Amino acid sequence: ALEAPAGATLDDLKSLHEHAPAMEGDAINSPLSVGAKAPEFALLDANGREVTLSSYAGRAIVLVFYPLDWSPGCSKQLDLYQQ
């Protein structure tokens, strides 16, 4: 796993994806069809609190799943979602 060195700056972290290892092997997944409802799930947020999909019921949300943390394409794509 890639780790930021102690004392890394925010700029160091922003470019960490540029040094990600190459992805190898075939993808193994079964994507949902466009418009399909996502299954219920629970994850921890950045503060360690549990967040469930159902806690956003009735609100529009964007779910993004990506295969490799810090990969160049995914990191740039996530920037677009924040705009």
C-alpha cells in the first residue's frame, strides 16, 4: 500500500496518485444497470461514524466506486464530482 511520508504536505498528497502501481488482471465485478437501485450498505466516514445508504433516502446522491486508491484517472474524476 502507498503511504504518505511523515510530514507530507497537502500538495504531496494531491500528487500521490501519480506514483500508484499499475493495475493488473481482469476486473471481476457485476455492475448495476443504469437506473437500478443500489443495495443497502454501511460504511465509516472520515470521522469513524457509520453512514448508511438509507440515511440519504429521498435525496439525490452520487455513488462512486473506483478500483485503485490514488490512481490518476480516478483522482481526477473525483475532482470533477466535487465541482
